[in-house]
Amino acid sequence: MRQKISYLLFILFTLVHTTIAQDLPKGMTVEEARNMPFYLEHLKAGTSARQMITTPPPYTQLRNAAEWEEIQTLNITWTSYTPILKDIIKAAQQQTRITIICSDSLVVKNYLTSNSVPLTNLKFVIAPFNSVWARDYSANPVYGKYVDSLFLVDWIYNRPRPNDNATPVHIANAWNLPLYETTVAPWDLIHTGGNYMSDGFGTAFSSNLILTENPSKSAAQIDTIMKKFMGINRYIRMPVLPYDGIHHIDMHMKLLDEETLLWGQYPVGIADGPQIEANLQFILSNYNSVFGTPYKIVRIPMPMDKNGKWPNQAGGWYCTYTNGVFVNKTYIFPTYYQQYDTTAFRILKQALPGYNIVGIDCDNGSSPIISASGAIHCITHSIAHKDPLLISHQALPNQCDTGSYLIKARILHKSGIQSAKVFWTNDTLIGFTAATLTLSNAPNNEYRVNLPALASGNRIYYYIEATANSGKTMQRPITAPLGRYTFSVNACALTTQIKENEKSINAASVYPNPASAITCIPVKSKGTQNINVTLKNTLGQTVDVLYEGVVTDGDKNIFLFADKYSKGVYFIEIKGEHNTVVQKVLIR
């Protein structure tokens, strides 16, 4: 009897949330926070009407598609912030089909037509919903056998919004795709799309929000679920930020390709800047890209809101330029006002050569979307292409003028590869020369070719093109030939050895300070030497040894995990072979 009453209350709760869809923020309301345990109880008990598969996908070589890969549709939910949704459709409909979840397609069509947006490349799905935040509650595209057997994986939405949580069912049915869910123990996992990014090759990023929202699971158990459902072999998690109330990483970072991170940057000491920078340095010091080399970083300024406030100030909004979405050869990102927008546009144009960069105002109207801690990425999601031709390539850095230049690419298609070529030139006005890539490592689907050496001062432009046995052809970058990779040929000088008596140690200021989580200790060594970094209390006693070992000439970051220690004042002692540096740090 009690179970029946609870179920009826759950249904009533669902109906109420359906009627207030446009009022739901990105974060939880007070009422939702109270109802979250109730919602999870019934969802995990299987009392919802979701028709999904609750066991791990039966495929080998799982691969969660990256956002910059080719997509077959962009998903949105037609409810609040319709002027922004309209602009997204207008920018994206030339690149892919738009799937629109709505309650009445005629209403959407009339709105678009009255705003001069063509009714082309649109697919309407009539289904109930609770809110506009499609990124957070939509399912994720995953392939079996790397480029075959496309299906969707859906987590438990971290908001008690049953209709939103069920939208993946309607999307999967509309596109005739299998749908797997992480609802039933031991695979039950609460997660949200704004707090997740994948490199397309087994690495993913999130904040520690995923640990907080799954208190009954260890980090290792979460890793297992992500591996078995999505092929994630390395799950990088970072401390949450002090002033980002929703703790979604898409508010301050984005993966632009397999090795490039777009990273939000505040002025020194402002808002979440110190913790964001400490998180970045932790990643750079402990993880390499899928290519085995350090991640490349593109920094982009985080703007003040229209009232001149930062997120740490009362009423300040979390304005960001990292909250954008790839739509094949177009990249759509949020804008605010010209003072900052022009800089952001320039940075994105340089980082994404050949892309059509489209900015959409997210700070417009009496209740702009950015005031709800959301923007473009937050209200869109995508389904990867059902027939991908995958080309993964690490762009060549600048080269010395002492030999040829090796181009490598991993190229896959379910029908096999008929041909692969590199098109290159040192003068785009005279066109490109084709060089054939040959299969050099069949198990890894790796192709290679050496481009001929050129004299110092030359600049090389190139792109890769592959054709599958099925006849499908793709380029990388996806925007080629307008977009292409480039490197310079330079004369390389010999390095000189540093003498023993010239060795020294130095350190920039510890950040963030005060410290509460990952804290970065930037060390600069002149010469290769042994160093010892210790944490000491106010009496000069050693609390912990943070690092003991050799550092090479140049910069190195040491990390203090502040949440391991009691609150108070400490000193960090950095002792080299010839000098010692001491810094004060407050742990709170």
C-alpha cells in the first residue's frame, strides 16, 4: 500500500514539473533538492516508464565520440530562451539536421517563419519535457568496434525532472538507435552532460561533482561503469570551483581536439581563476594527451557580466566563452558585449581554422540565459554520425631544417580504407601536392608518409583526406581545404650545458592561496638538480614531504592537496642543491 501511495505521489510530482517547464533553472530549486532522494528511489526501483537496456553494451572496443567529430543531428528542447534556440537553428541547419523536442511543432514552425528562419533540416519529436537544459539530460553517442554499431548511453539525470530524464527514449526512437542506461545496480550512475567531456579515444574529464552525487560508489566503481558503458579508460577529475555553483566543467573548459584544451582565464587572483589554473597545471603535470605528449592550451578570457561584476561578487554572473558547441564545420559560442567578444572571436578563429564561427548573444533581455549559469553548450546535444570515417592526427609542431617530416594518422572505417593522402604546400596560391599515406601499423590502423625537407624559413600547410571502401570520403581537419594544419621550418640551435656553480632554485607564488583543494607550487630550476619540497607548520616542524627527487632545467609544478591537512598557516620549503626558498600558505 505504501509503495502505491509513493508511486502516485511520484506521478503527481512529474505532472507538476511538466507544467512549470519554463521556470526551471539549470540548478536545483529548493523543492527539487527535497524531492531528489524520492525521485532516485523510484527511478532505480524501475517505476518509471523508460524502455531501455540496463546492462552494459555487448560490444568490444567501445568509443565515446568526441564533440568535434561528424554528427548527424543536433538536439534541442523548445521551451525557454526561444530567441537563442532560434539563432542556434539558423546557424546549424546548413550543417546537420536539428532534432527539436517540443509539445507543438506548429508553434515552433510559426515562430521560426516569423523570424525568417527556413523550415529546412528540422526533425520534430513531440514529447513531454521539464526544462531547456538538453546537454545535461540527453544521452551520449558511443560506437562499438571504434567506428561501428552506434548507440546511446544515458545516465540518471542529476535533477528530479522525470520528463527530461526520459527524453533520450524519444530521441533514440526517433533515430532508431539502441539506448543503454545506467539505472540499475551495480551500474546506477548519476551524472550530467555539462560536467563531462571526452577526447574520443578513452579519456574523459569531469569535476569531482560526480563523486559527490554518487556517494555510495567509490571512484574505482565509477571508473568501471564509465569503461563498460562508454569505453572511458582514463577518467580525469578535478576539484570543483568555489564560485561555480553548478560545478559543470563546460563553464570554464572545452576540448577542441584530441590534444587541445580551450581554457577559461580570469585576471590574476580574480574569482575562480586561481583554482582553475591550479587544476590545469595538475592536468599538465600528470597527464598527457592520447598522443603521449602534453596537452596544448588555448587560453580565452572569462568576461565580466554586463553590470561589471565577476562571479565572486554578489549578483555576478558566470559569463564564459568555453560553453560552445561543434556542429560539423560550424562552431557556435556565447557572446556578451563587444569589448570582450572581439577577443574571443579572434582566439577561436585562430584555434579552429576554417570553421564558420558564430556568436549568439547570451546576455540579452530581462532574464538572459547566462544569469541561469548556462549558455550554448548547455542547451544543445548531438548524435554522432551513424557512418563515421575517423581520422585522428597529431598536428606537426615546428620542425628543424635537418630532414623530412613524418605525417602519421590513425584512419578507420567499418568497410576498410581504400586510399589515404596528405595534401601539402608551402604556397597556398599555387595549390596542394598529394602524397600517399601507406598503412604502417595494421593493428592500430596507422598510416604514414614523409614529406620532403625544405629550407629554413618555409611554412608548410597540409590536410589529410581518406576514402573508405564504401566510397565515403572525409578530411581532417573537417574544414579542409579551407582549414588546414601548419608548421614552420626553422634552423635549430644547439643547447648549452649549465655549470654546476650556476644551478639555483626559485619559485613563483603558490596558488590558489588560501588553499582548499589542488594547490600549485610553481618551481623554476636553473640546471638539473635534486630538490626537496616539504610542508612545515609554524613551529618549523615537517608535516609532509611533497616532493623528493630530480628536476630538470626549466619549470616544474609540485602539488599540495590541501584538503588532506588541518586548517591553518603553513610554510612550503623548497630546497635545492645551492639555495632554499620558503613560501607561506593558508589552508582553509
